[in-house]
Amino acid sequence: MPVRSTNQISLAFQQGSREALEQTAKRSQRNMSQLMHREGLFAFINNHGKANPSLEDITAAYAVMKCG
């Protein structure tokens, strides 16, 4: 399982109407704010994040991603 440790995150958005991009940006900012205000480590697998995941959470999410 590949792993990368970082203290930075960035978001990329698909092209769309200005209104759709603004809504997506607001929703993403709200979700990231909620996630980042939790204590502990964060794991991101296949563009989904979770605070303080158990090893079982991580391996299950990775297995789903690998199986497609």
C-alpha cells in the first residue's frame, strides 16, 4: 500500500458554470474544515478523507479502491 505523509492539501475542480464551481468549492471547504478540526491523523484514499481511521478502515477502503 503506497503511503505519503504531507501537511498540505489542494483541491481541483472540473470545469462547469461559475455557480456550480462556487457551490462545489463551498461544500469542499466546509467538509475540509470539519475534517481538519478533528484531532489525530487523517487518511485520504481515492479522494475520500477520514480522521483517525483504524487500520481496518484503511485496508478496507484500499481494497475497495484496488478492486474498482
